[in-house]
Amino acid sequence: MSNENMAELLFPDVKQLPTDMDSLYPPRNLPASAMVTRFAPSPTGSLNIGGLYAALISERLAHQSNGVFILRIEDTDKKREVQGSVEDMIHSLLSFGIHFDEGPDLSGVDQGAYGPYKQSERIQIYKVFMKHLVRHGLAYPCFCDPGDLQKIRITQQKLKVTTGYYGSWAKHRDLTCEQAKEEIVKGKSFVLRLRSSGSLDRRIMYNDLVKGPIELPENEQDIVIMKTDGLPTYHFAHAIDDYLMGTTHVIRGDEWLSSVPVHIQLFETLGFRAPEYGHIAPIMKQVGASKRKFSKRKDLDGTAAYYQEQGYPGFAISEYFMTLINSDFEEWRKGNPHPSFRDFSIDTDKMNASGALLDMNKLSDISKDVISKLTGKQMFDHLSTWSKEFDPELYTLIEKNQEYTVQILNMGRTIEKPRKDYAKWSDVKIKIAFFYDEWFEKDVLSGYKLPASISIDAAKEIVRGFSKSHRFNHDKDGFETLKELAAELGYAKDMKQYRGDPNRYKGHVGDVAMVIRVVLTNRTHTPDLFEMMKVMGENRVLARMQRFMLSSEFKGK
Ligand code: GLU
């Protein structure tokens, strides 16, 4: 009876019972092998690379088993919350191609029947279970303030016993309802604590999905489940949510491993079946010869935002992460070069229990590889989405010249062994900018970058000759015409000829090609000259040659 009175005293407005919650959140209708997983970040900043990695694993486990992947926002620690970070995280996840089935969308609207998906909107649900625990004598109010707790700790330290609020040290464990009422009347605030029956002398055993069998001491502390502000602690809220949302498997960072005894105890006390847990070691950063954890403050490349900004495609990051998740992925990929990485089934048993190393070179190589498999049009679409957010100048250029851009991006990729020169979207602009007249015009204003060995008169003679001899849309190999022109103007047709008697020639065919290249692009390194001209089109090529003939901006001699 006294527990009942205590429950009424503390939660007078809570009328519902756990059974009411059960009917609001019925078991999911899924095949037995389907996994329900969740990514449950706290909105305390932007998504980091470790979070992204855990989210991908959880998403894969759910979707490869025809289960459900949930995004849940664990925002009960209002002091640590950073404004805008929920939207930021959702945006990051989506831009990396990690789609969830349930959770808040970008506009903050919940999708799914097991919501709300923000813990701060589930307070009434938690209260039902808190009241239930008080009613059954499994939780109690504690009015100790920080000063009281400090006193207990100092005594414990003197006596060299385990510090904390437990057993006979838990002085408010057996407060009567009347005593609690007196404290409340005095205006004292209180937390709710779980009455722990655990003992450090006993151990719990559980099988971690990633780390294998784990043995840890039981939890003996009367942990706080509701803070003075009435909000649940993370531990309590996550247990209620994972139960009601039907979570079957939890993948999270191994900083939570030591909380497992508390979590298992909570599930047991509440009479819920605990999900299976898999704890992953943090992703490590290579620094010189050693590796270390990413630092939140120092390492920009530890945030998901960095990879978004640089323009690593989400599917490249995922593809790379797959190699870290299961080492046999690469073998599979060799035998299956074309299908999506999503066709590979990941296995938590085969996951590396120690920290995977983020190898930027390997990420770049994989990214180059996956980008090389895209068509020009697919590249255009990705580039457009990326540049809209991160490079407005490029966005304007490519949107104004859509077809032209697709042709530019298509260069060198319709062949058997396509070019692998782009690792990220921010690599593209510098390589293609000269194709656009707007950009080219600005660039040549500061002079044509002709090699110093070629005089202006010689260059003009070459351009004049070339514009007369070159035939667009002609089957004849353009380079052959160029060779003939070289010979006509007194240049050697090839290097061998030139080296045999350099004094006989003004230069060699390479110099002739270089002049044309610089005149058309103001670059000394470009893709194949004739392929490039084809993409630029006759009019643009002729206009650029004409512009050169009339220009006075030279950097060469
Ligand atoms: N909100 C916790 C975090 O941000 C989630 C821990 C868990 O996945 O259980 O790390």
C-alpha cells in the first residue's frame, strides 16, 4: 500500500499503465529473422565519422534482413543540446545514402507508427513506467543534493569502499511516503533511483555481437532514472524506447560497453526482453607511424560534414566502410564488380573487434573507382547536388551548360578502362573549368600560359596553320594532320626525328600540340586534345583560336 501511495504522491497525473503502452506499441509484424535496429544520437553537435559508421552497420543489418531501421533522437540532456544538430545529422545521414524507415524527417515531422522519435516528446510514456516501478517498490525518490552525495563519497573514500549510492549507503532507499511528502512540501527537489539488487560480487555474462562472450560485474548502484527536472536519464529512456519500438539489435560505440550491466538490469527489472548488443571500437586515425582516436576538437576529418563538404560520394564512403566492416567484402567485390554494395550481407560475427583504421588513400582509391563507373549524366546529377551546397560558382556554370557538362564529364569514361581521376566532387572543377567560356575568359585575361620556349610569332603561325588544316567531323586522325602541319612549318614530326638532328627543326610536333592546347584551354596539361576539341565543338574551338590571334595577353616570350 505504501508503495502505491508513494507512486500517487510522485506521479499524481499519470493514469496509464504499462499495459496501455503495450497496446499503443504492439509487437511488429515481421518475420522472425528481421532485425529492428536504431541509430540513436544525442543532438550535441554534428555527426562524426564513428556515428556514421555505426549508422551504416545498423542500417545494413535492418535492411538486409527486411527489418526496420529507426532514427531516434536522444535529447533528454537539454544542457548539452546544440541547436540545429538534429537537422544537420539527418541531412548528413541522407547525403551519405543512409535512409531510415522511421524517425523525424528533415522538417521535423515523425514518420512511423512507433513514435514520437524524439525522447523529449516521450516524457509521459517514461512516467508511466517510472510510476510502475515505484508502485512495485523497484524505484524510489532520492532527495539528496550534491552536498549530501559529496559527504557520502568522502566517507566512502576514507573507508576505502566503493563510492556511490548503493546498499546501506543509499540513505533514501527506505524513506516512507510521509517522509517523502514532508520533503516535497519543503520544496526539495528529487531524483528517482532504481533500487538495485545487483552485487559487485556477482557477474553477468552476455554474448556481444561483435566482441563475443563478455563477463562484467553486476551493477550495484541505485542509478538515477529520472532527473530533478522530471526528464529520464539516457539509460532509462533507451530501455523503454528499445522495448516499445521493438528494437532487436543495438550496434553502438564501445564506450557504452561498461553500461551493459545497468542496461541489462533495467530490462530485467522492467520485465522486458533485452535487445542483443554489439559494441564497436572507435575508428582510428593514422598519424605518422601511430594510430589514435579522432579528436572531437582537433580533427576536422573526424566529422561527417568534412566528407560532405569535400564531396566524397556517400556510396563511396559506404563502399569503403564495407571493407572495414567485413574483411571478406573485398573478395566479394572482386567477383561481383557491378552490383551495389547493398547486395553483400554483412555479418556481425566477422566484424573486427578492434578499432578499424581510416585509410584516406584507400578511401580515395575506392572513391575514384566507384566514380569511374558512373555515366556522365549520373556524375552531373551528383555534381549538381553537391555544388549547389558547396560551390555555387560551379553550380551556376554547370546548370547553365547542362548538356555540355554531361559531354565533358563523359570524356574518357565510355571505354573499357575508364579514367579514375576524380576522388571527390571538389576535384572536378579545377579539371573542367576551362571548358566554360565564362571561366576561360577570366583566366586568359591574365595571359596565355605558353611555354617560354615558344615565341608569340611561332605560336600564331601554328594557330593560323592549324585553323586552315584541321577538319572537324572528319574521319582522318587529327594527330596525323597535326604532324603534317608540323612538318610544313619546320617542326619534326616525332621525337625520334627531332632527337636525331635537333638543329634542323624549330621544335617537334609536341610543341605544335602544346600551342593548340594552351590556346584552347590555357593549360599545359589536359585530356586528349582531339577528344577535347570534339566536346568543345567547332565554333568554340575556332572562336578561341581567333581570340588568341587577336589577343595581346601573353605570358610566354
Ligand atoms: N544517445 C547515445 C549516444 O549518443 C546512444 C547510445 C546507444 O546507442 O545506446 O551515444
